[in-house]
Amino acid sequence: MKHIFQPGAEKEPTFILLHGTGGDEADLLQIGQAINPHASLLGIKGNILEQGLPRFFKRLAEGLFDEEDLRFRTTELFNFINEAATTYHFDVANSYLIGYSNGANIAGSLLLTYGDVFAGAMLLHPMVPMRKSHYPRLTNTPIFISAGRNDNMCTPAETDELIAIFETSDSEVTGFWHDFGHRLIADEVNEAKRWYTSLR
């Protein structure tokens, strides 16, 4: 997968950065640096194009995911992250997922497929990626979720459902709400940094 890797300080975590629709591997580098300027950064570009816009998995319509492709792309991304860990010498267990919109959705899919693999996750405007009868344990994976109360793409009800799914999986979830829509705002990044710092 097309990507950028920027090494950080020794023993600092790696941030795995997953862009929204139309973004690329460089989109979230500044956000990662703002949250922890000493972290290693792995920015990944999705392999799917929708009307020329990069994404991490296909959808059938806005808000309606192609679940078969989502499962395939989740496995593809997970395998790539592990290959990158070998190539760049970082520990997946000491890495955090940071995703926005489509990137947050596939990050959520990674969590709900593989369970306690990553150190934590920061999901910015995520939707419920999959609905299953059983989810893996996330006891050791704290999660930060930010959302807009006026987000027409990702409704508050959708966010509440995702939080409930993660909590049912025993994750400690921290939610942050603002009064705007789907766009990413500075307050979200500041709150994500505050949350991340509280874990250290």
C-alpha cells in the first residue's frame, strides 16, 4: 500500500494514520505530530478509488458499506501494518490507530475484527463499520471518539451505537462532542491529545 513512514524517538509509539475519503497518506501527518511530536508516523493511502477519490473500502451508497469488501480490505490493511512493523522496526502493540471518517471506519473494523492488538485508537467521525452477534475483547484498548452533533453523514445515534459496541467489548471509551458537522476541527485534535497524554 502507498504510504509514508516518519521515524520518531526510540520507545515512543507509532501512530497509524488513516485518511478520509479523497485524502492520501500525508493527510493526517500534522495531526499525529500535534498529538505527539516524538511518535513515529505511518500514513497509509487507501487502495480503493471512488469517482477518483481514494478510500479504504468500497461502499454501495453513502452510509451503506460493501461489507464483503470491508472484510477483505480490513485483512489487507492488517497484513500491511504487520509487514510495515517488520520493515520499519516498530511494535504493533505499541501503536495507535488515528482515523478520520472513512479512515476511522476501517480503524473501527480493525478493532472489531482483531480485538486487543493495538495500544489504543483515536476515531474522528466514525460510523459503525460492522454489526455482528459477537465482537472480540478490547479490554486493553482504550478508544477516543469525536463527533459532531450536526453531522449529517455520521449521526449522533450512529456514534452512540458505536460507543456502546466498544463498551460491550470492555473497552474504555472517551467521547468528545462538538456542535459542528462532519468536518474535522481543531478542538477534536486538542481533545485527542489531552486524552492520549492522560494515558502516558
